[in-house]
Amino acid sequence: MEATASKTAPSSGTLFGHPYGLFVLFFTEMWERFSYYGMRAILLLFLIDNVRGGLGLTEAEGAAIYGIYTSSVYLLTLPGGWIADNLIGQRRSILYGGIVIMLGHIILAIPSGASVFYLGLATVAVGTGLLKSNISSIVGELYPEGGARKDAAFSIFYMGINVGSLLGISLVGYLGQKVGWHYGFGAAAIAMALGIVTFQLFGGRYLGQYGNYVAHTPGETQSTSNRPILIFVAAIVLLIAGLQLTGILDLTTAQGLARAMGTIISLIAVGYFIYLMVSGGLTTVEKKRVVVLFIFFLASAVFWAGNEQQGSSLQIFAERHTDLVFFGWPIPSSWFQNLNPAFILIFSPVLASLWVFLANRKIDFPVPAKFAVSLLLLGLAYVVMVLGSNIAVTGVRASSLYLSFTYLFFTLAELFLSPVGLSAFSKLAPKRFTSQLMGVWFIGSSLGNLVAGLLAGGFDESNVGQMPGLFRSVAIFALVAGGIMLLFVKPLKRWMGGIQ
């Protein structure tokens, strides 16, 4: 293999024990997530609004389009990773992706008809697909030694995501709902512009050659090297077309496409892993590591399926069955969703320090064990919700402490899985497939979101009596999944080939 890379080295120096380049990526991602979560916070409201200049869709249509968009954003990280790995490298993918995202938000900010608005959504999704997995890949490149320090770096990087989330939801949400929808979309464009400026202004100085890698196989023509992936794409397209023709899938309506996204995403993810094992030219060691990554992908999907109940069944519980008076002051039910990013900002540096502390004392806490703890914490969060919902079924509003502790366990579970998973994928992925496999990691989040929607869709919000059963089923599933992961910690660790 050879790499096309800049010869310049990054400027030396560290901040909090980490290279300056990490914080360039931190702030770039922060502004990108500001634009993403800010726009997402008002998207569904705009789609169903028929008073203040929204599209006036029904709630079912709006929710379907919202689901298609959020799923597509993460699904497109796979082709975005392939483009970086094979054509232009991560750095240019991030730059071009940021520009495309900004253009998409500018389109959304222009008052227009539905077709132009959907064009803007598609543009943002394509740009995010280019940027999202590749910026995480460069974080991994900054730490070639791997180990706990890399896990700590991803925990810090993860803080940037949540700072952006908090700022974006607050500012874009306020502008969109209180001033005008398109002002909110315009603010998202400005945020992405700030991210581009940050990346261009400081990236060359503090990132050096990192992110300029492009894979080439000596003696192999471009058409030959691309043939397996083209065959894979064609096979997926033909399979989806067959499912559409046989009536198993319905891709002709927004709601039908939204329901089909779970099948499509599963086919693409599983198909891609099979493609890598069969046609990826992997060594035996690399194949074992890819199997480990597939198991991590499944664990991620399980986690996000439970975690993403925050905006659906848990929001209903907060609104209808929780005591919303806090020390004599009534609070909005939606504020509970802010507990997750707030707790992440509090506990990210704590866990980042913990990984380094354990490593310095030679205390082994392998990645599969962290994933197992994450799923067990998720199950524990839903055990708390079972207790709270048992109070709600009596007609008494449950204490806000139930949701508060649930979100605390959610956050700890997320910090044991999400930044650790980002780090693990950057460590275990074969170099020539790094960004693509990082894209697959994000597809796990996309699949989990869809499963969460299906779970919430089966819940009758007017029937509180079924809440304990819903929460109990999620708790049992997460606890069993965590227990199974614990059983496989040692074999998974062996297959990781010494990488921690």
C-alpha cells in the first residue's frame, strides 16, 4: 500500500496532554453538530406547521420524511468513507462535505416550495455523509500508538459533539420557533461556515499529513480495484428492486420508504461486512478484527434502539406521567432531554481520565467489557423506568428523579460505548477501509434509531397500563445482550489481536 500525503509535519505541542490537532477537530465537529442538531430540532415542526410558513404536512408524512432524512445522514457515511479511502482522502472529504452542508442549509434558509426544501435536505445529508465518518477517522490517526490515550481522546472529541448539540438546539430552536423557521436554518448555515473556517485555518498547521491517506494497490488499475465494490452496490440495488417488485417493500411513498429503511440499512450493513470478508483482500488477522467490529456494530444498534426512546416513549412519560414541579417551579417536559448532553459534558472528562488511570496501573478493561457494561447500564436505566411507570399506572405522577436517574444511566452507558466504539473502529479497521468502517459504525446508530421508532410506534400513548411492560421488555433485552457480551469478552479480546 502507499499513501498520498503531505510532507509537512503537524506543529508540536499539547493541550491537556493531547495534540493540538485533536482540538481543531473538536471545534470543527462542534460547529457541524451545532448545524445538524439545531436544524434537526426544528425540522419536524417545520414540516407539519401550516400557520407560520411550514410545509403543512400531516404528522405521519412529516415523521416519515424526518426519519428518512436522519437515517440517510448516517447511511451516507459509508459511501462518504469509501470516497475518502479511495479517491480524495479524509481531509478533502471533510472540507468538501462541510461546504456541501453549508450550501444545503443555505437552500433551506431560502423561503421556497417543498421541492426546493427537499433538495436542501438531500444536500445536507450528502455533505454530512462526506464529513461525519472521516473527521472521526483523523482523530484515530492522531494516536497511532492506540491504547487508553486514544480512548480518552475520543471521549474529549465526543464532548465537542455535545457542546454543539446543546448550543444548536438552544439557538436554532429559539430562532426557528420564535423568530422564523428560515432564520433557524440560516443560523445552521453560519455554524457550518464557522466549522469550515476553523478546519481550514488551523488544520494545515496542527494536522500535518494526517487525513491525506488514499489507498492504492500497486499494479492494480482503478477500474479493477473498484470492481468488487461496484458488484456489491449492484447486488444491493437489484435485491432492493426485487423486494419492491414483489411488494415486500414499498418505496413509492414517504411512509413506505421510512418503514423500508430498516430493511435497506440492514442489507447494506450486513452485505458490506460480507463483501469485506470475501472480496476485501483481508489477512486472517484482519478478518478476525472485522468480525469483532461486526459484533460491536450489533451491540451499537441494540444500545441506540433503547437510548433513542428519549424523544418518544420517555417524552410521553415526562409530559403525562411525571411531576414537573421542581422546588415549586414548573419545568417544561422537553427539558429532560437536555440532561443527556449535560451529563455527557460532566462525565466525559471523568471517564477519559479513568481510562488513562487504569492503563497506567496496568489494569485491563478491554473494549468488549466496556460494551457489555454499556448494555447493562442501559438495562438498569429501564429498570428504573419500570419502577417509575408502576407508580404512574396508579394515577399518581412519578417523581422527576426517576427520569433524572434514567438519563444519568443513559449517559454513562453512552460514554462506555459511543466514544469507545469510535476509538475501537479506528484501531481495528484495516487501514485501507478505515473511513468506510467508521461509516458502518454510524450506520449502527441509524439502525438503532429506526428500531427505536418501531418500538415507540407500537406504544399507545393513551394507555399508561402498557408502559411497565414496554420498559420491562427493553430492560430484559438490554440486560441479556450485556450478559452475552460479557461471556464473549475473552474470545473477542483474542480476536482483536493485542489491540486495546
